Amino acid sequence: MFPVLETERLVLRELIEYDALDIFNCFSNADVLRYYGQKPLTSLDQVKQIVRNFSKNYDEKRGIKWGIEMKGTAGIIGTIGYQEWSPEHKRAEISYALFPEHWGNGFATEAAAKVISYGFKEFGIMRIGAVVFVENKASNKLLTKLGFVKEGILRNYMYQNDIPFDTNIYSLLK
């Protein structure tokens, strides 16, 4: 069963096809994608397939993606989860994205803290990694605030709009 997590202000729940329009709006937004290393989504059918892939990844213990929902409201304000999850090696990489109108309110920090705690306690993860564009000041600050340690810089590691960017590599150990 997919784990539903709660914080003071948020519910982290499984993404479903009903969320396709919200996901599409988020991941076709140039401001959101500026530091994400992903091309904009192009159709709702594409999003529905991505949602099915998230479910499959969770079933196969390769990743998990939650929708971030504010308590008392319908619809998601972003996503958070683990990819590159390896139960064998007890590690995963965290990623998150919020709709721009919800930036700066502490929602990403609140959601990430809950997901990190859950990953350590329930999934047996011992190392959580994160790869972040050097220019993404907000995300770099968030990870440091949560106790992540910068391990180095990966040069020309991710492309956005066919332009290479350096990324910081972070880790948090249990």
C-alpha cells in the first residue's frame, strides 16, 4: 500500500491520473523547469503515462513520488520523492518541485523533512543524495538547512534547453 504522509500543513499522497493537469501545469512551467534538467511536458497523455510509471517504480522499489497537497484543499502544489532508490545499497536520490505561487512558504522544507525521516525509518535508506544546479540558490540553501553535505561539483552534468550546467552533489547520511 502506498504510504500517505502528513505534516503540520501538508498531506503527501500518491499521484493519480486525476492529478495530470496539475502535474502538466507544473512541469511545463519555465520557472519550475529552469533548474530541473527536464524538457517541458507536452500532453496530458504523456503525464498519465508518467503517473503510471511512478506507480510501477514504487511497486518495483525503484522510486516513489508523492503529490504535495495542502491540508483542507484539493489538488497538488508540487511533487517530492525518491528516484534511483536502491534497497540493496540502501540509498536514494531526493527531488522535489513546487508550483511557483507556493515558493518561499517553507512547504518544500516541511515536505522534504518528512520524506527524509520516512526514508530512513521505513525504507532503510542510509544515504540520501541530491543533485542541484549550482545556480539554484533556494534548493542549495534548503538542502544545507536540512543537514545535507556538499560533496562536490559535477561539471556540465545536466542540460536545460540544450545548455550544460554544473551541479552540486549533496548527501545526507542516517
